[in-house]
Amino acid sequence: MLATAKENQGIAGGMFVSMRGATGPLIGLLMLCLFLTFATDTFFSIRNFLNVLDQITVLGIMAVGMTLVILIGGIDLAVGSVMALAMMVLGYLNVVAGVPMGLAIPLALLTASLNGLIAGILITRFNVPAFIATLAMMSIARGLANMITDGQQIIGFPAWFNTMAIVRFGGFLTLTVAVMLAVFVIGLLYQRYRYGGRILYAIGGNAEVARLAGINVKRATVLVYVVCSFLAGLSGMVLAARLDSVQPSSGVSYELDAIAAVVIGGTSLSGGTGGIGGTIIGVLIIGILRNGLNLLSVSPFMQQVIIGAVIVLAVTAETYRKRK
């Protein structure tokens, strides 16, 4: 009972830190919006805001899964390659093999989830470091994605599939944005109100203490990597709808963008603190920053430098907050 009470106190404390840790990124987001409002004539408009939402759908969905992994003190370098593999499986099944989309999409998501299952088993059963396990899965998934069509892209999806990403229902949201928002809401509710979400803080704080408190750390870890890969596959479905095509080179460096969004949102890379709320803010910061830099006609190469500097500032701020 005493251990359980201490665990609950630790979880509650982690939740408080999570909310407090997102305050800085939120202030940064508001200041960024304020600057771009005065620096450009087109930033502060409904149309531009909707464009930003369309642009962050893939990153937003992927970053939710990455948040769960980082909360337990792990890392997943394979999400970009898993996304590409899921896209190629979707394209091959639907366009080449003639499988209906209603079956091709679940099979593609299942393929993505299997990658997470294998990575989770390598980490928990064979004690392979998460960095190495997911690095290996990144290489395997990318290779399989290229093998499906010998590196060629696939086109020819049903017309309704592409309309999911371009038609704004009610003049406001596309279906792909609605999917992202649904993932945000489900992730927030699960993290804050379900036992499975709350124990992630305990595992990230100290996995051994969590195990002694009765938490099945290995099972939770495997499930987290499965969910992360599933969401990477889901982001691939969204990207395929946006592009109306799939190619094995998709998703390169997306894992770095996802990690950046999580870190900028205040989640600690050492695990135990942060959350999806902060990640949503981090995704918005990256999306709005890229949108604003494009409106200011900043070159793509300089944009990489600026976003890198923002990541450094975010990590420095986290380190400073810990020392206090």
C-alpha cells in the first residue's frame, strides 16, 4: 500500500511537472505568433492557420507516439522508415494487388505495428538498447520499403482517398486534420486519465522502482513501441492521401522532426516528465515557424539552421529548469 501511495504521488507530481513544463513552450508559441503577425501581412488569417494545420498533420500524429516512447526513457529512430514501409504496403496492396482500401489500410497499419512489436521485444527480452534496436528496425523497414517495388513509386489510388486531404468539410477541416485532432484528444485523455497512461511517468522516472511497485514494465514498454509504430503507419496513410502517391524514400529524417517536437514541447529525453500537451505545442511551434519563415522568404537551408537553434534553446531551457 505504501509503495502504491508513493507511486501515485510520483505520477501526480510527474503530471504537475508536465503541465508546468509546457508553460515555456506555450509562451514561446504566443510570442512567435505575435512576431509573425507584425512581420508579415498574410500570417494572421484563418486561411493560413488552416494551411498550418494541413502541414503539421503527419508530424503531429507521429510526435504523439514519440512522446509516449520518450516518456518511458526510450527512443524510436525507426518511425520515418516505418511510415515509408506502411505507405508502400498500402500502395502495393491497393494499386498492384487490387485489394480494397478498407482492407489495405488495416494491413498497412498492422505491418507498421509489427515493427514496433519486434523493437519492443528486442529491448525488453534481449536487453538491446533502444537506440540500437530501433536503428536496426529503421534499416530493415527502409530496405523492405524499397524491395516492394525496387525503389519505384506507386500511383493510382481511388479519387476519394486524395480528397480526404484536400476537401475542407464545412469549409474548415479536412479529414486528415480531423484524424490528427482525434489522435491528440485520445492521446491526452489516455495519458491523463487511464492507468496505462499514468504509469509511463513511473517507468520513465525509475523503471526498477516501477517494477517493484507491481507495474509490468516489459509489457508496457512493448505496447508503447507498438503504439508508436502504429501511429507512424497512420501518419503514412495521411501522407499518402496528401501526395496521392507513395514512394520508399518518404519519411527520411521524420524521426528527427518528431523528437524535436517532443523536446521543444518540454518532454525530458531522460523520461518521466512532459506529456502530449507540450508536444502539441511543440508541433505547432515547428509548423508555424516553418510557415512563417516561408512567408518571410527565408531559404530552406537557413530554416534548418534556425530550427536547430530552437531545439538547442529548448534543451538548454530544460537543463536550466532541472538545475533550479
